Amino acid sequence: MVEWEDELFYEVFYFLDKEDTAARSYAEEAVAVMRGRDETTKELVPADLKEIIFSKEILENKNFQKKVLRTLYKSLNLDLSPPLLYLLNKLEEQLFGDKATIVLGVEDSIFYRTVYVIIAMNYFYLIPDRSRWFIFGGGFLTLAVLLGFKVEEAMKISVDESVNFYNRRDLCLDLAAFMAQNETEISYSEADVSKKEGIAIKELIKQFRNYCKNNFSGGNLLNFLNEPYVVQNFRLGDKEVARVILELYVHLINGFFIVPDGDFEALNKKIKEMEEPEKALTPVSKSVVVTKSPARVSDFSQVKKYIERKYIKGLDGQFENIEGVFEELIRFATEREEQEIAELFYFDEKEDKFKWTI
């Protein structure tokens, strides 16, 4: 296996021991599937995903799981996001969501949970907000950390996609709120769901807030994690997971992602300026606070990126909620007093589909 194939394999099958001979043999078989050498296993194409209605029988079928693995491999390799985002959406709705009725065994459940996290972390900036809330409010967040994903980096990229300051702030505070209600225990074992030891994320955050008294500094974080009453909650390795999760929470609420270097004073200043009626809603500058500027192509590109991230596309490549897209563009055009924004998206009668002008 090349390095990235090895990495992907042990993300999907993270519970296997790399030194185990049987695991290596299994890896070779799995890589053959991923590379498409198995002539009987083809990747799932959009038409397949559209027709499939998930059931316990389908999801437990090993041939179907091989197809999922092949689809994951090929789509990540070629950066083909639509099939994976569609798969993520179906898994969320039909297997993991509140209305889901399918119950899988531990092994199969681990496989799909891991696939879900891999897709979400690779395309975090493209998934809808509801999926982000779902991840930050449940066990998927811990799994992402355990798999080695740089959640902070994914978060920063996603925040930077936002063209509107309030959207940047609200995204961070919303996710922090979901984390503060997350009942997943830090010591939660994906391989043995019967053993839940340790402390829930929500309780850890509550204790941390009480300890810091609203002074969310790196020093306070390190001191808190070394307190005896905190340390006793963790098994070996859990402390680092707790540190990563708490640091993420701190950066969500102290302005770190919203303004450079988490300058809380600059954040409050920006909010105050934005609340003044004569100030216009503008993107946050990476170096200085800015006021309204003339329309630029780069500004319009940011609007496009924001829409592409927020709204889901169907298998035909068109937005599922066209009305929502137009309403969003009209809102931006009104807030920024730039009518051109409302005209960025239109219906092409010749091609019979909606298109961007940029």
C-alpha cells in the first residue's frame, strides 16, 4: 500500500493492530477492493445511491460494504464530493438520525460510523449546518479526534468560507452550544459499547467553565487538565482527547476562529461596529477591520462558496432548495446594497438548469 492508502485503511479499520499478521492480510484484500482490482465490486454511482433505500439487510451485506469502501477510495482520490455527500446524507437520515429505525451489530455500526466521519471531516466545509450540529453534539466528534482528524483545521476552513460576520460568529457559537450538551463520554469505546467509563463532554465543559470563571486561556486549560479531580476521570490516552475537545470548545467561544489569533477585544469591537446602523455587513478581514467596499469579483466568489457550502445538491448537480438559494442571495444583495449579488444565479433555458454567472 502507498502511504495514503495505508492511512485510509486504518481510518476505516482503526481497531485493527498494524503489527498483526491477520490484519495485514485483511488489509491487502481491502486495498484490492479499494483499487478496483476486484472485478465483482464496483463503486456506487449517483444512480445507485438514488435508488437504494437502506435496510438492515443491505447495510449488513459485505458486498455492499465493499462497494462503499470502493466509493470512498475513488471519490477521495479524485475529489468527487457529490457521491460521498449524498451517502453521508442518507446515512445520517436513515441510520443515525432521530427517526432512524435500523439497528446494526457492533461491527457493522462501527464501519458506517467511521465512513460517516471520514466523509464529514474531508468535506466539513461543504456539509450543511445540521450535519455539523449532529457531529458536534454526539459521539462522532470524539471518533473524529480518535481517528486523528484535525477538527480545528476543518473548522477554520469552514468559518473562512463565510462571507457574513454574523454567520461566522453564529456558526461557532452554535457548535459550542451543541458541544456543551454532548453526552458522549470521553472514555467511550467504539469497540465495546457496553463499557462507558469516565466523564461526559458536557460535564467536562461545565467543570472547565466553573474552573476558568470565563478566563478561557491556554494556561487555564492546562492547569484544569492536571487537577486531580479531573485526571481521575480518564483512562490512558483519554486526557489528550479531552484536551483537544476542550481546546476546540475554547476556540469556538473566544473568537479564535472568527478573528485573527482569537483577539476577543477586536471581536467585541467588530460586533459593536456591526450593530451601528451606518455600518454595512462585510466579510471579516484577515488583518484589519473593514467597512463597506465596492463590489468585487472576489466578494461574489465568497458568496458563491457560502451558498455551495450551505445548500445540498441533488444527484443532478442542482440545488435541492432552489428557493432558499434565491432568498439567500436576495438577502445578501439587500444587506450589502449590491443588486448584482441577486443576479449571480439564474436559469439557463437552453441547458434547462440553474447556473452561476461566475
